[in-house]
Amino acid sequence: MRRLAARLGKRLKASRAMLVTAESCTGGWVAQAVTAVAGSSDWFERGFVTYSNDAKRELLGVRADTLARRGAVLKDLASVETLGSTSAINSDKTGTLTEGRFGVTDIVPLDGRTEHDVLRLAAALESRSEHPIAAGIVRAATERGAQYPAPYEFAAIPGKGAQGTVDGVAVKVVSPGFLKEHGLAVVDARVTRLAEQGKTVVYVLAEGKVIGAIALADIIRPESREALGRLKAMGIKPIMLTGDSAAVARWVAGELGLDDYFAEVLPDQKAAKIEEVKRRGLTVAMVGDGVNDAPALVAADVGIAIGAGTDVAIEAADIVLVRSDPRDVPAIVQLARATYRKMVQNLWWATGYNAVAIPLAAGVLARAGILLSPAVGAVLMSVSTVVVALNAQLLGRGRRTASGVS
Ligand code: ADP
Ligand code: MG
């Protein structure tokens, strides 16, 4: 029996499909164990709340402010298991590791233009964009009292910039990558220096000509360094994924002590990068907030939306972390690991208990004078549920007092 159970336990660890099979064999005991664990107060105590798959639909209707009060939402119970075995975590840069609030630090006019001219045209165009860079440019123009008209024929260039018509002039605000692609690369010592300082540089084009560069700085969240350090200590490889330039990515990676990153990744390439990391044999989680991150959130083994992200990111993720605190990521991984250990333990309790109690109730030892009346059997059945639930309650306590909970 022990051998059989040991084998069952091992295979359980290996596959979730086995959980389902075991569940049908044990008459729903596994389901009970899983529910008892995942629904244990520990998740609530820590400000996390769990939902079953059935509640997914309801969840998506929950308003952001309700979620914000609760911290995190688990949309898929199965993701707890995957999260516990995650070996690499890909994280979006802007809005996840950084605050995603850009401020304009420098304007470099080119082609005989003035700073005011460059900022005015850029702000006019960006007033229609929802990108955090756009918000920074518009704020700078407002602060400097620049008046700008509304743009016509506005269109976003995903992962690269925006374009439109301002006062009859075709205007673009684009990434250095876009310039390179179109053979327009600008060599200017001032701009190079700004990029080396880790600033995000965008270029302003009028009628296809570069008329200036705008440098913006984002703030690295102070919590990011701690979050990444904790992940590393847990044996998880942190990787940064960004659409920003290699210079900015290198600077941020240096600040955060990250040894692996992908820069200048276009929105439609983010998912491919996740697949690339998966092919290294790693179980991959993706953390992101933007519309751009949605395909990567889906492609990852576990998708985590952070910072009350965009609706699209929330829809695509398995787990939603509402507080914009990257430290919630190692916290939920730790909780997932402990939860999974509990799940296996509870399966042992439930299966072992029933292996003894059911034959007893069926009268196997009747000849030896041991016979359970149906009433006692019913009581014992409930005791089993209580044992599983109590064990689940020990989740938090066990971890606090001893690391030896296996
Ligand atoms: P991230 O992956 O860091 O969130 P995005 O994919 O949103 O970045 O954008 C990548 C790059 O595209 C930006 O760093 C910027 O150079 C350029 N970009 C995108 N949208 C805009 C915009 N509205 N205005 C200026 N630049 C933009
Ligand atoms: Mg982002």
C-alpha cells in the first residue's frame, strides 16, 4: 500500500492530469483537498484572494477598485501548481519594473528648429496616444505653456511610435529602431550621451525629416531590485523584456543586477521570446501590464498581470496582481510552492484515511468484531474533511515556524 501510494504521490508531482485521474479514483477527495488548500485563509490573510474557474466570468466583471482592495486574483486554480515550479520569470520593463511615468528631461532640436517647435509638434501628435511616453511629452508641453492643435489622421505604430498630421504637416514621433529601419539614423553626440544615461530617446519627424530628439526618464521602482533579488534566491531566473532601446535596457539591467534581457522587442515578438526561453527547458512565467504584453502573457506557462494593467492584459493573464508592487511576484511564487506541498500532503491524508475507513465501514473486520455503524461512518467521513481543512489551515503556520514542511 505504501509503495502504491508513494508511486501515486510521485506521479502526482509530475502531472496535473494525474490529479484529475486520482480525483475520480478517490471520489472527489483530491478536489476537496485542492479546494481546502486554495481556499485557505492564508491567501486572504496575505491580501490575496482566490477564485475557482467557475468564477472566471464573474471575476472579469469585477471592477478594478474592488480588486485593488484585495491585492491579487487567481483566475485559474491550476496556475498555482505551475507557478510553484516556475524556473524563469520574464518581466516587461515599462510599467512593471519601472513606474511607467516618463518625464521629459532634454530636448535636442535639429535641422535648425527650436526646442519649442519640436515639443509643440510632438505634443500635438501625442495628445491622441495612450502610450506613457506620449503622456510625458504632453505633460512637458503643458508645463511649458505650449499651445498645440489636435492632430488629424492619428495612427499608432505599434512598438515604434505614432504618426499623424499637425497643421497640415506629416508628423511622426518614433523609436531609434524605426529610424534605423528607414535609413534615417541620426549621429549626434548629445543624443548618444542621453541614451548612455539610460534615458529613452524618441525622434520627431516632420515630412519625413528628423527635426529633433526628446529624451525622457522613467523611474525604476525601488521595490524591483528587492523583488528580483528574492527571485534569484529562490533559484528563479529573472529576465527583462522591453520594446525600448538596447542602451536603456542595458542601463536598467545594470541598475537592477539583471543578467539577462531582450531589448527592442516588438509587441508581436514578445510571445516568440517567451517560446525561446521555454525551449531552454524552463517553466516560464511572464509579468506584464500593457496591451503589448497580452500575447506573451498567453504564451507563458503562467501569465501575471501587474499594476491594475490594461483590460487586455488582465484578460490574458492567469493571475492578476493589483498592487503595482513587483515584490508580490516572489510572494505568490512562495505561496504557490507551499500550497502545492500542502496539496500533496492532503491527498495523502485523504487517500490514506479512506483506504482504512472505507473497508472498515464495509465490514472487512466484522469477524474480529469491529463493525462501523452507518452513523459512525458518516461522522468519520466528516472528520476526514476536517483533517484536510485543518491541514490546509496549517499552511501559513508551518511556513512561519519551520522550513521543514515537506
Ligand atoms: P515597452 O515594451 O517598454 O512597454 P513599447 O513596446 O510600448 O515599450 O514601445 C517600444 C518603443 O516604441 C518605445 O520605447 C518608444 O521608442 C516607441 N514608442 C511606442 N509608442 C510611442 C509613442 N506613442 N510615442 C513615442 N514613442 C513610442
Ligand atoms: Mg509595459
